[in-house]
Amino acid sequence: MKTGMLRLRRALAAAVVGMGALACAGGGAWAATPADTLVLGKAADPQTLDPAVTIDNNDWTVVFPAYQRLMQYKQEDGHGSTEVEGDLAKSWTVSPDNLVWTFTLKDGQQFADGSPVDAKAVQLSFERLLKKKQGPSEAFPPSLKVDAVDAHTVRFTLQKPFAPFLSTLANNGAAIVNPKAMERPDADTWLAGHTAGSGPYQLVSWTKGQTLVMERNPHYAGSKKPTLSKFVVRIVPEASAQRLQLQKGDLDIAADLPVDQLKALAKEPSVTVGKFPSLRVTYLYLNNAKGPLHNAELRHAIVDAIDYKGIVDGVMLGQVKQTRGPVPEGLWGYDANLPLPVQNIAKAKKEVAQAGGVKEPLLLRYSTRKPSWEPIALTVQANLAAVGIPVKLEKLANATLRENLDKGNFDISVGDWGPDFADPYMFTNYWFQSDKGGLAGNRSFYSNPQVDEWLKEAASISDQAKRVALYTKVQEQVVKDAAYVYLYQDNYLVGLRKDVKGFIYNPMLDDVFNVADIRK
């Protein structure tokens, strides 16, 4: 581990090299932010702004405040909640068999161009979502039928009960899109780079690699009228540059800063560092379907070789919590009886030998979307080398990495995952159903027919105790199968100028900012 930790320290130190160039990072220094504008620093541009396509929280920073959904997550006593309430929906009913859900829309809701948000817009948005069959559609049964009963009434019909259905209507993919945008001949391309919703803010410009500018929607009819005129996302790739700009007042909020940068900010009198319990987890994908890691014995060797304490305390400076299995602590269905993984070098070496050894280096692909991923990759490389598993590291642009993940072109990769709705389905059905391989969620391409049966049953019943029992079986089995390496559960850390008021973190919405509530 000594060699790995030395390289790890070098990777962490690299983030603070080149301080003399910081004023130029992210497109030049700005004056202090205007009083009517919120300026957020982010490391990378969105990949797409189409709510029917994106499953990336980095995209949601812009997409979420541009759209409304039938349901939204509650705010209770100044805190985000995993419970849902109506957003566009005024009321709803469900049939006794849990197959027919009928929603009545609130009056006076309008898209940013002033056209009404009606039941037909809801129907068309969901039909487009289901037709595209991209990641966001995975939250909904493919057989879902949506009908506009009248202008203010929309009916959803399921072929079989789907326990998380109401919660899924609050997630990003359930955004209601202006039909005029969907009718454009270039709709898919246009929606990837523009917004067409009824949310509190709408995108007015996007200069790649520099800024995205959103302005207040004058027709927004939500319960809270936005205070700020503009929401600006500045692209500042270097974490140290983000920190300096926050200290100088060029940014109001810095998101996704590594823990070492936030630790330095804690001493800055003009900045507050917020720390919030999160449901986001970081883990290693192990390609179960092909290559050397099709061998479960070798996957177990990797699980036993990892220095979990070194990652939690060394890379993440103790600001995260080690995880036991798929479902994070704080979400119902969490299994506290799963053993906490510990490094066992002797056991790992024995498992490598039993697997017949490793003749060619395993390919570990990662991106730098999160500053911690490179030092994690270096740590994993050093840990596995110590037990006889050579690893080749390959750093890719995040979009390129995601393309390779979707095709299964890797042996190991580093990733994170946060829930779109408050249900263990997010960490079990997505991760382990054999029909969700790739970016849809099952990024290890795990397959077990018995687990498939348990997952399908758990999603179709409403009795929570029975669902917990099934999800417990699933978690026990996938840990035995070494489907992934479970590393840690995040705290959400964010730097804010002290004049920024009203920020509320919701554990369901990492990287989403409640811009309509924020004031300065």
C-alpha cells in the first residue's frame, strides 16, 4: 500500500499545482456576482438537456429547474424529504388493484412561452419518454399507457402493480415538455441543447466550456415565486480554481469540490461549507459478463484486496462512510446485517491462485468527472498489484467513458449512483436485473435468474415488509456473487458564499439546486 498511497498523495497534490494560472481557469476572472444572479461553479458541461435521455445528475443541475413534474419532493422544516407531494398535480386517485392512477392538474400552469400545461402535454411527454427507451424510461413499466381524459385530467394505466410508481413521477425523466418543442422536426437535437418546460428558470444561452445562463420564467405558476433573475452555471474544470473563485466572490456556490479543497474553505470567513447526509454511493463496476472477471473467484479476490480504510480515510479524508452492500443507510431496505468488507491480502492471493492467476492486465477505465476517481483508481491498481492482479489504468473523457460502460468495454470502472426516487428498487432492480445491462443501471452486467425473479416480485407488490424480505435476499446473494465492490456512501459537501440564503439539500437530488428558493 505504501507505493499506492504515495501515488495517491501525488494525485491529490496535483489539484493544487499551477496556482498562478487560476485567474484564467474557466474563462477568465469575473467581478463579484450581481445581487440578482446566482452563479454556480461546475467542473463539466452537461452532456444533454433532454429529460427523456439524461440520467446524469450533472445534467440535472440545468434540466431540473427548467421543468415541472406531476410530483415533487417535499421540503419539511427547511430540509429535503424523500416523501412526494403534488407539483403540477392538484390531486390523484388510484384504483383498488393499483393499476389505474388518475391525476387532476392544477389550474393556470404555463410553459415558458405562455402556452398551457395540460393533460395532452403530460401524455405526449410520457409517450416520447417511453418511445425513446433511454435510461430515464427504465423508471417506468414499458407497457404504461397514458391518456388525456380532458384538459385537466390524465390517466395512467399499468398492466401490473408497480410499487414505486408515485415516487417515480418526481424524478427528472418525468419532466413535462412543451408539445411545441416535441413537434419540431429536429426535436431530439434541439431538446439536447435547449429547455422547453414550465419550471422556474429557462435556458437562454449555452457557451460550451464556459457558461450556461438561465433566466426566470415569467409564466412560472409554482407555489414559490423565484427571487433571483438569473441562474448561471460556470464551467470551471480545476477544483482549485473553483475554490479560489468562490473565495473571491466570483462564484456563489462551488459544487463537487474534493474534500481537501473544502477543508481549506472551512477557514474562509466569507464562505460556508455545507455537509449533508447523502444517499449517493461510490463503487467499482466489475464486468461479470466477459473477460477475466466472468470468474467469480477473481471478483472475490478484488473485493478482498481493496484497502477500504485507505480510501475512506486517505482519499476521502474521513468525510464518507464505508458501505456494506447495495442499499445505502438511511433508505428503507438497508441491510445492517451484511458484513462490512475488510481488506484481506492473504485471502485475496489464495483466490487469485484458485482462479488460475491473471495473465494479462485488467483494464480499469475511469474519468475525472469526480476529483476522487483518479486517486481511487490508483489505490485500486496498487491494491490489486499486491495480490498478483496487474491493472492498466485508462483515463477517458466522461462521455467516452459512459459509451464504453454501456457497451461493456472494461474490466473495472469507478462510478457513483444516487437515487431518482426513494425506493430500494433504485439500488437493486436497476443494478441487478439482467435486462438493465449498461448505463440503464446494471453496469457490472450481472445476471442471475433467481435474483431476477425476486426483483420482479418485489416491484409488483405493495406490502413493504414483504418487499424488504425480498430485497434482503437479493442483497445477500449479490454480495456472495461479488457483483460489485461497494466502497462508500457520500456526504454531500458544498461551498456557499455566506450571503447565499435558502439552499436546501435533498438526498434524492444530488447536484440539483432549489434555485427558486435561494436568495442573496
